[in-house]
Amino acid sequence: QVRLVESGGGLVQPGGSLRLSCVASGSIFSIHYMAWYRQAPGKERELVAAITSGGTTNYADSVKGRFTISRDNAKNTVYLQMISLKPEDTAVYSCNARGSATITSGFNSWGQGTQVTVSS
């Protein structure tokens, strides 16, 4: 079982910055893919940013140029640096990790989510 724990959410004014962290622990052989998703009230969950073990990244168009995803493979940790935050970035941000728990079994785990609120 792989557990993900997010941190770093909170209340910030428009134009402000936040840095989210997500640490994976448990039975981990390797993590191929880590990503941040978000879900605002009344909306579907959407992919914000993703990063592979090799460092390839992918971003939603709405956050390109403002958000940066990075990872520390040695620490099984993924980060999301967010700048120039807008009220429409308000959502619950959840971490997702996919990989191998053993040589023959995989995992697809989610964190509990952290609230990000952008408001004056």
C-alpha cells in the first residue's frame, strides 16, 4: 500500500504564491508518474500538472507559465510551485502517483487533498 500526504495549501491573495508538496511512502519499488489534480466546487477534477520519472512534464493550458511541477526521486516527493495565483485557481489539490510496488505489481494512489483558496 502506498500512501500520499500533501501539504502546503492555504489562503492566499490574488497574485500570491504557494508551494505544494506530496510525499509518497509505503511499499514502493519505483514511481513512474506523479501528478497534481484539482477539483473546484461544482466542477470535474482536472489535471493540473504531471511529471514522469525521467522529468518530462505536462501542464494544463490554464496554468502554463505560472505553475511548475518538480520531483525529488530520492525522497519520493513531488512539488507544485504556484505563482501569480488567480481566484479561479481555488480548488482542492490532490496528488496522484503511479508506479510499481514490487517487480510484478503496480499501484495508483491518491492523496487526501489540500485546499487552495485564492481570495482578497
